[in-house]
Amino acid sequence: MWVSCPLSWGRWAGTGPHPKPRLPSHPLPMAPRAELCPDGRGLAARLLQPLLSSQWGQQAAAKRAPPSQAPPSQPWPTEPGPADLIPASGSCHLLSLLPAHLSRVMALRAVEHSQEAANGLKEKVLTLDSMNPCVRRVEYAVRGPIVQRALELEQELRQGVKKPFTEVIRANIGDAQAMGQIPITFPRQVLALCVHPDLLNSPDFPDDAKRRAERILQACGGHSLGAYSISAGVQMIREDVARYIERRDGGIPADPNNIFLSTGASDAIVTVLKLLVTGEGRTRTGVLIPTPQYPLYSAALAEFNAVQVDYYLDEERAWALDVAELRRALRQARDHCRPRALCVINPGNPTGQVQTRACIEDVIRFAFEERLFLLADEVYQDNVYAEGSQFHSFKKVLTEMGPPYAARQELASFHSISKGFMGECGFRGGYVEVVNMDAAVKQQMQKLRSVRLCPPTPGQVLLDVAVSPPAPSDPSFAQFQAERRAVLAELAAKAKLTEQVFNEAPGIRCNPVQGAMYSFPRMELPPRAVQRAQELGLAPDMFFCLRLLEETGICVVPGSGFGQREGTYHFRMTILPPMEKLRPLLEKLSQFHAKFTCEYS
């Protein structure tokens, strides 16, 4: 017997003609229809497996079982089939028991609650119903459901389960070292010496690494990396960051007191957004963010109950930023919120564009005229590959524009050790420099930072090396420069290869990857595939990416997780896999798209 009921997976759910999903009003999100197949379970079921396997799910299932029947190990009647998504020609279009099990979950929950009441027990204080509703609305595509499925597939491969592939290639995230990049030697030497100072007596480390480690340790409390630093970060490292900014910007001064070290750039971005968000109803803070965007911004704004104001990048002009589009977005947003900030990601994530100086000047004028606080996400500033492209910092351009902009336009710019050529994602080091921020607000920012005590000191050490590398006279200079050039040269080659292979594939179009670490190709999907995805309650590009993962082991992120114009379909893929894996990956992905297109044509 076929059963259907409304359901939704937040951003992953298809919503008909709407470009973006509606926010769920139910603790277990509910909206479009999906079919129930009686002979298996699917991705949707797996997504709810942790819920059904929770303590209350297991207990409720046991309570409902007849006395003669042992309680099941999990409240699913069948084991997973070989794949979640079966081609349209198969006897069962979607191996998903989610709708019926969703009803069963709610029934089990009601049974448990009534049983607890009968036993005089109180319901848990924190439940999906009583938790912060803003947290329920948070979505983060880069580590979303498709990535969870990739992890399951990896586990199944380790257990010997046969798949049509031998490994899962996680091309979903910009994690360089997870993709095989070898750490740069000098930063790791300095970090090792700081963590274990006894190594300072070892002949295995160069003298300049030892001097750097001793200098950092002298600036730490108790001369130990294990001590807290001040909340804004080790003062000496902040001074080194200021000198780096001055060199980068051609001598424009930077004040260490305007620099706050952070747990990666994300932490600093969230801190600044916290300062900006205020109001209720039509006075709620709105933040203009690029679309496609890095999902940190949409997630943070959802958590803070602020308003996400999308402005679309121009795909036909290599994802250019158009001030006319900014004006459209701002004008429409003022009908329902109070826009207070504008975010620009340069170089772009996920789109890989590098903004021209003229464009940055136009953005600064626009922000000044409209009284918007500027957030410049510049974590990929070392990742510029395209001929003729050049990174221009917002701080430099703003200062060189002179009055009235230089003295009055508020700006926060962010950088990180996770990207660039170092790729030290796991150590979580970064900084924010604030410009023209009100002094009293800066004190409040310092207070907010102090609540978190301090950024991780190992990340601060690596940040110091990133902004203050070996000098030409240092013994480590030659090796450091060679390793740095090799990483950036290989990334440039991968960027060019990615664009070339995708643009040779029918139905896929990829703009030049001018910078950053990702391509964001646009793909054509047949109307039957779009219709099938909508029947399954999936965004069409999510449907494609799931099938790609299940049949090839390639994990990419659907464009719907980043935002895109209605009727267009994309995916984000990092260019970080080793060259010997990247070309086969690109060709395999292109071949799968051709097969998928043929299947639904």
C-alpha cells in the first residue's frame, strides 16, 4: 500500500517554483509530498535514523512491541538496500519509508509522553518543541545531509560492502590537507618547538625556527603555549599582523589595537554579526550577502533571527558584483527589515571570482551612501590564479579613496590560516581588523571576545608565521618560498584544468576559477529529472548530487545549498584533490551528467 504525507528537509526540500525553501514551523520540518516505497528505506529515512535510534525512540519502540516479541534493535522494518535512490526505470523510485515512519515517530513520542505522565515522570526540559527555534532554522550545506551520507558510504566500504566505486572523494569542502596537501615545513617546525620547548636543544631544527619559537614563547603567559592569551590574542602576534597588513597595503598604517585574533575567520565574522543584529519585526537587522554565498552567513543570520538579504552575482559576467543589483536588493529589503550591513566575499566562495579595484570602489561608495557597515571576507586573498586578476584589499582601496570615505566608512576585514597556501584548517587561526569602528562599540567587541577567553594559541602561532614568514637572510627562506610557490602553482593548474574539462562537457558550463578553491559549474537538468526530484521532495540539484554520490562516490554540494537564481542548477566542487585524482574525477563527473541526462530525457 502506498502512503504519502507532507515533509520537508529544510533547504534540501523542493518547493515548487520558489527559489528558496520556506522555514519549517514544525520541530520535524514538514512540507512537499514524497512517496513511500514498501520494500526499502532511503536517504530521508537515514537522515532521521539518529532521531529514531535515540533513547526515547528505542524505549517507545520497546513499549509498543507485543510481550512475546523482542524489541527491535532499531525501529526500521528493513535493512538498507544497496542504494537510496534507484533510477527512474526501476520498480521503486525512492527507497524511502520516511512519511510513514514520521507518523510513527510522532506516535511513539506521544506514547512515551503519556507513559511518563502515568508514571509521574516529567517531560524533558529541553526538547525539539522547547529549544531555541532559531537554532532549528540553521542550515550549513557544506556539512549537510549529503556529506553525512558520504561518511556512511565510507564506513560501508571499510566494512566490505560492495559499491560501484572503491573510495568516496569528498570534494565538498576546502580542506587542503584532508585532500593530501603536505603541510608547509617552517610553520610546523615553529609550532612543534612552541608546543615542546625541549626541542629547542635539538639539532634537527633550523636556527630561525628556534628564534621564532623563543620569541613567541617569551610573549606567552608563563612562557608556555598552554597559558591563556589575552582575549584579543597575543599582543606580539597582533603587532606582527599589523605589520603584515601594512606591507600588503603598500605602507598604509594598521593599528594592532584594531586587530582581534580569532578561532578561524568564521568566529570573527559571527562576532561582528552579533554586534550588528538588533530589532524585531520590520526593524530587524538585514544583512546583504552575495548569492551564491558561503552558508556561514545564512546560518549565522538564522541563528541570530536576523534577515538575510540576497543580492545576486552576475553569472553571465563571471560572477561579477553589480551595484545596480545591490540597489535592487536594498530597496526591496527596506519594505520588511532594516538593512545595516553588506558582506562581500573576495575572492569568491563558492564562485571563485576576483573583484576588480573599480568594483570595490563602487561597493564602498554604495555602502557609504546607504549607511551600511562593510564586511570584507578576504580569506582567499593568497589564492588568485587568473591572468590579469589581482587581489585588492578593501582596507587599501578605502584608504586610498580619501575623504569622506577613508575617515567614516565602517569596515571589518577577515583573514585565516585555513586557506591560502598553508591550509591549516584544523588549528583554527584567523583575525579581523576593524576600521572606523566606534570606540565604545570596539570596547563591547572586546567584552564579547573575553567571554570566549582567547583563541587557540597553536592557531595564533601559525597565524604569526603566515603573516611573518622567513626573511631572505634566514636559513629557512628558500625552502619556505619553494613550498609556497609549489602549492599555489598547483592550485592554479587545477583551476584551469577544472574550467577546461567542465566546459568540454555538454550541458555543463563553468566560469573561470579566478581565485579561491572552488568551481561552481552550472548544469542543465532535463525537465523529467526536475519533475522527479520535486515528486521526491528534493531540490533538483540535490537529487543529481545524491545520485552522483551513490553511483560514483563523488561528493559535491548542490548549488541550492548556496543560493542560486530560480531555474538554474549548480554544484560546488573544490579544486583541492591531487592532480592525479582531479582529472579522473572531473571526467567521471562529466560522464555521469551525460548518463543522468540521457536517463531522464
